[in-house]
Amino acid sequence: MKYLLPVLLLAGCSSFKTPPVTVAPPWPDVTPAMMEACDDLKTVNTNTEKLSEVLTVVTDNYAQYYLCAGKINDWNTWYRTQKQIYEKATK
């Protein structure tokens, strides 16, 4: 009988539990280093008469563009995916 009161008090306290409050830090913004623009493309010298020089500049520009575009697209995809995972986990 003397143990009945503490048992009732403990049982009563556990029935009024509030859901835990999660405190999540805000999602970090993109750092300026990650927002760097791609390098400018090369230009063809207008005084050149050699087609090989023009083709060299064009192929270099294509390579530079696709490398930069791939890097930027991959990073954006990774960032969006990680943000979605974070938002689902903090709900």
C-alpha cells in the first residue's frame, strides 16, 4: 500500500509526455567559393587565316564548357538532394 502512491505518480507522469522538440540548425547557404563562375571562353584571333588555329580554339572551348557544365550540374544535383534529405529528416 505504501508503494501505491509513488507508482501512481510515476505512471501519471509518463502518460502526459509531450513529443520531443527537435532543434535542427538551418540548412547552410551556398558558400561563395562554390558559386564561382566558369572561366571565360577563348576567342579566335580575327587576323588569323589558318583554319587549324580556329579549330584549336573551338575544341578547347568545347572541352572547357563541358567540363565546367558537368561540374556545376553535378554540384547542383548533389546540393538539392542533400537539402531534400535534410528537410525530410528534420520534419
